[in-house]
Amino acid sequence: MSKISGFSKLTKLEKVDWITEHYLSHYPKAKTIIKQYWNTDEALQKLHDEFTENTISNYYLPLGVAPNFEIDGKLYAIPMAIEESSVIAAASKASKFWLDKGGFKTEILGTTKVGHVHFNFSGKSQVLQDFFEKIKPQFYKDTASITKNMEKRGGGIKDIALIDKTESLDNYFQLYCTFETVDAMGANFINSCLEQFGQTLEAEAKTYDSFTSEGNYPEVIMCILSNYVPECLVRAEVSCPVSQLGKTQEEADQFVRKFSQAIKIAEIEPYRAVTHNKGIMNGIDAVVLATGNDFRAVEAGIHAFASRKGQYSSLTHVKVEDGLFKFWIEVPLALGTTGGLTSLHPLVKLSLAMLNNPSAKDLMRITAVAGLAQNFAAVNSLVTTGIQKGHMKMHLMNILNQFEANEKERAEAVDYFKTNTVTHSAVISLLEKMRS
């Protein structure tokens, strides 16, 4: 192991040489593997290199497609970037299941995004409130050059409010700022506005008599958007008569009873809710990643939303009334279809084209549907056949690849496990038997 100064200034080849010499000397294939994933198109590789810092190679994830999604009367094939077995198969199964039952219906409940100027002030709160009311128009004036283009597209600053948080933390106040960013995710726009708000706040405070006389001024701590966006919300749902959920009425009633109980368990039991919502995120993250959006921001905001009532809970809900089964999700999704990777990454552009170049609102709808479909498929399996039967059959190829099975061995294994349970040890035993 070794320290280095100026690593970022090395060429990519020099970085590869250094990292393989000092940290991968025990891994003879390291340099070959690193270079194996480079794109042969130098311009395309340079584009990928510049997405982040200190790049040495590309890290591939499979890009799959889940077809047959009817969403608000339109058919979609949804691109999904994910490495986990059975996720795309499950989403596809759910889309096909609901295709002849009216498909998925969605509603945009809001598109407001949030940011804050966090600051300290130890003086009288009423003095601060009076100051804020006086200078509030100045915030808009000072950000006019930043908001000009966004306003042309129908977005901009929605409101700025002064919030007193001193009961929770001494001297802590914030400017609570809301934004509409239309088809952009808007992080850079929001943060630019917020930083200007912070500068305006401190600059105006220096000449405000009440602060000057006491020698007590607001002190900006930080200016940053929030990835918690409970007002940037989308709802997706499916519904059908209970009778359509089984071959017989008795089977349908049993399925609905068990399915409903499974959802209610996830609503009240955090241990179950975390795994339940993880399954939802299998669908959501895969679409978010395929379309060049920030899945970490989406994850953080959604999990905060799942905890908004004081306990972590299910994102999906179910209702059975007058013989009608209804299953839905409400989820915050701050997504963009312009800017960032959406304008740079060739596969992101392709994914968006596959979705007919959606608006941000349309992408919210599609992404929420992917999460709902994933959850329906998972809970359906859990209350009927169990999750492992389907998952492990999809995982079979990964296990065979791990042990470098040849084509004959793969074919025999697939045939054998059509009627036998797939487990890691069972696959190993079968391979050992074939090879002996």
C-alpha cells in the first residue's frame, strides 16, 4: 500500500499503472480487466471518462426492457438498468397481468422542489421577521439573471419563507424556498438561487439599522437544495374486480385476503416495510438509472417520505370495497429529462427515446408505475408460490457462470431445474456429478 500526491494529475494510463502496481499487484489480470471495459470509440470513452474524476474504466450494468406497460392509455416498453436477477422479469409479468384489466392509472399530485438557506441569528425573532419582509423582493431581483431562462420554460422561484427553528436548535433559522423546475431535475438551478439568497441576506443585513445598532447580524451557515420533496409527488394505481384475481371466486378471495394482509403488515411493521420498499426501489431505481437521473437522491427522499408519520412504513396501499380491488403507490420523485446525463450519455438518450422523450411529469408517472408493478409482482409471489422459486430460477445462470459451466452443462442444468428447486448447493452438486 502506498500514498501518492497529485494522483488526479496523472494520465489515465498512469493512474492504471499506479493502482495496479500498488494495490492490485496480487491480482495478475487486473490491468487486462480494466482495459477490457474501455470503449473502442475514443471519443465515446473520453465522454465517459469525464463524467467523474480519476476514471480508470467503465462499470457496466445490464440495460433491460420490461414491455407491455399500459399507462394512462398509452403502451410503453420501459428501460431498466439493474444487475439483480428476476427484477425485470417480475415487472414484465406484472405489466402483462394488468394489461387486460385497464392497465396503470397515474396522477401528478405536485411538482414543487425545495431548498434552504440555513443561518444563525441570536437577536429578536420579530426584528428578523421585519427585516425579511422588507428585503424579500430583493431576493427575486438579485436572482433575475439566474431565473430568466427557467421562467421562459414555465418554472422559477415559487416562494420564500422565513422559518424559526430555534426551539429545535439555538439561534437556527432558515429560508424555506420552493421552486418549479419543469423538465429539469433542477439541482444546479436551485443551488445557484439559494447561494444568491444567502449573499443577499448577509449583504442587506449589513445596512439594516436594527442589526447595526445591536451589532448582531444573520450568519449564513449553508445554502443547499433538499432531496426530500414531499410536494413533488405522483400517484400510480391499478384496480379490477376481485373476481379477476383468481380462477375461482374462492381462489380470488383468498388471494385478496392474503395480499391485503401482507400490505397491512408492511404498513405497521418496519422490519417488513424496509424489505417491502426495497422491492419497490428495484423498479424505481432501475428506471431512474436508465434515464440518467440521480437514484441516490431519489432513494433518500423516498425513504424519508416513508417515515414522515414517525415510523417507517409501506409506500404502497390496498383497498377492497364493493368487490373492487385497488392497489396504489404515492411516491415523491424529483426527476429530469433535460440537462445532466440526459444530454450526454448515449444510452440515457436511447432510454428516453424508447419512452418517446417524456416530460419530467411523464417520467414521474412511468417510474412510479415501475415501482408499483415490482411490488405487486413481489407480494403476489410471497403470498402464493414464495419468492425463492422464481428468483432462484432466474439466478441459476449466475451460479452456472460463477462455476464456468459449458454449454452442455448449462443446457442439462436448465432442464434438471425445471422440476427441481434451485439452490446454490444443488447447482454445485449437479455440476460435480456431471463433471465426474
